[in-house]
Amino acid sequence: MISNQILQNTIDGLKGITRIDLCIIDTEGKVLAATFQNTENYVKAALAFVESPADSQVFLGCQFFKVFDEHQLEYILLANGDSEDVYMVGKIASFQLQNLLVAYKERFDKDNFVKNLLLDNLLLVDIYNRAKKLHIDTEARRVVFIVETNREKDGNELEKVRGLLGSKSRDFITAVDEKNIIMVKEVPDHEGYEELNKTAEVLLNLFHADVEQEVHIAYGTIVNEIKEVSKSYKEARMALDVGKIFFEERNIVAYSTLGIGRLIYQLPIPLCKMFIKEIFDGRSPDEFDDETLTTINKFFENSLNVSETSRQLYIHRNTLVYRLDKLQKSTGLDLRVFEDAITFKIALMVVKYMNYMESLDY
């Protein structure tokens, strides 16, 4: 349950204070963490100690201790030395490990609850009953963040985010798959979406310290009851996908900023193909040459302003008009007419969406 890294950090800290070497071995004889070499020499003795009725003993110049999770034997702890001081340090270390087991078990129970909550695996009555048992506030304002990294998590990713929030945080950090870290964040009454975006930026900077990491962060809307947390999670997932399709330049995407992309994302592909065929008579907008696409995009960026677009493209106004006339002849759409421009813009977004969905099939 506790990662080997946490165990190693724990005994490294204890050694730093006491100057006594420690080693943790599981009940199957696997060395999980150690502050000294040649630990394999003690594995056989540790396995024999597992079968012993004693809770501690001295063997091979080491103090052996049993660490229990409730009544289940979890670890064998070795403290290097056979003096009374070593015995005392070993007992302190055993106590520390036992407390860690209790803390992680409580976190595990909450983690399971939050995972099932996100995935809609709980009945309404179970949500409130389990939340009460786990001392989780059911009426706090919350929002769900998803952090997607470009490599599988090795345990450090979750601990990074947990370390950022601090031990007294009422937020929950978990994962429901190999790619994403999920944070269910409690939002104070005085905070809104501006503060949420700042939180997303802090998370982004946390991972951007690693230049190999490609990070995308998305978050849903603020909900007021625990039963609605799954809604915010679904919104965050949609924001993550829609952001990749229509906002490639953004690392942070909020569900509330998706605009028309949210609607297009929910269209069935056959309907999209029918729309493109009707508008362009079988031709796709992404088949236009780079010059035409650059002209179209710049024209949209400048709110259909011919003069400003020609200035930014460093071309004569008449050249731009010629290009727009040429596009009108090939598509039947005049981008200088608002209704035609809207149709063309939506068509471009639909093609982007179709291409993205097709890429997922390969």
C-alpha cells in the first residue's frame, strides 16, 4: 500500500537523526527499503522471524521487529546493532511505520470512495453514508481538475501534487487510469473561476520544471454537493478532449470556455460527414492550399475586416478581395457575408473534430 519511495524516505530521515542503519523487508523476503548494503544476507533470517511468535529479537548483530497493520503482519524492520539504544530506535521506527500504515489505509478508503464517486459507481444513498463515515463534507463547493502527462505515472506524479497541496488539505488527489491525475478541489465561497485558472497555472508550472513532460490541464464547473462531483469530472474530461481538437496552443482549458467546440464534440461522425458533403459538395475545407487557409484564418481572426486582414498579410486589399472571390466561386460561400462566414468556420471545426476522431481509431 505504501510506496517503496515513501518507506525509503522514512528510514533515510530516521537514520539522519539517529545515525542507525535500518532496513524494511516484506513477509515474502523482498527488501523494500534500506540504508545499508548487503541486505540480502538478512533475508533468510527475516523469513524465519516471520514464523516466530516473538515480536522482536536479536540475530546476526541486528534487532528484528514486526510491524503490523492491525493484526496482519506487514513488514519486518531491521535496526543495525544490538545495543539498547538501537532497540529503542527500532521501536520508534516500528511505531512510525505503523502510523504510516494507518494513515495510508485511511487515505486508501477515501481514495476508493472518490474514484467510485467520479465514475458514478455509487448509489445516492451510499454516497452520503460513506461520506459521513469518512468525515467528508457533503455540501462543500468543489471542482475537478485533470492533469494529463505524456508518460505513465510512477507514483511520483501523485506525490508531487499532494506535496503541493500540503498534508492538511481537504482536496483529494487520485487516478482512475494510467495517464491522468485527478484533483477534486474544495473551493472557498469567495473564490471563482479566476482563482481556478491560477490553480491550474500552479499545477502546470509544477510539471513544466521537467522539460520532457508535455502537460495538459482541464477543469470542470464548480458544484455545490458531493453527488455532483462526477458531473464536474465529466466536464473536465470533455474539456481535455475538446482542448486538444480546437485549442492546441493551450495547456489549460476550462469547460466554461469551450464555446461551440463543446457542441461539435457531441455530434455523431455520420452527421458531420453529411454536413461537410452538403456544404462543400464532397470537398473538404482542409484540402485548400496553405495560402488559402492562412487567408481564411487571418480573416476570421480580424472579425471579417478586409483592410486589417490585408495589412497583416502584407498584401494589397484587391489581392485579398480576389482570393475571397476565388474561394466564393469554389465553395459558394462568401466569407464577407456573416452567415456564410459562420457556416465556413463551423465547417472547419467539424473537419478538425472528424480528423481527431479518426486519428484515435488508428
